[in-house]
Amino acid sequence: MPWINESCKNCGICINKCPENAIEVKNNKLVINQDKCTKCGKCLSLCPVQAIRPNSENPSLRKNKNRRG
């Protein structure tokens, strides 16, 4: 699943382009609702600052993976 990193400028371009309406504003930040996201990847190419990244680049998931292993 994609995620939104700290470089997000809250421009909102991705909100209107997500076909599943999975990108939402919570606590004044854009987040991807993982229950709605279908992993289509459209948001990854839309972000002008490349703040939407694949899960493989999510540092919090790498930390959790290392703890389990």
C-alpha cells in the first residue's frame, strides 16, 4: 500500500484523482485509508513532490520487520 511521507505539501491534487476516494485529510494531514486503497498506483505518479511512496520505502514498516526477524 502506498503511504504519504513528511514532504507532503497538502496540495490536495491526489484527493480528487484517487478513483477509490482513499486519500483523506486527518489532523490537517493527507493520509491514505488502507481499507479503501486498491493499490492501483495512480497516486504515486500524481504527487508533484513525490510524497506518496510505496510501502517498500516506509521506514516504520522496516523497523517493525526488523523487530520480528
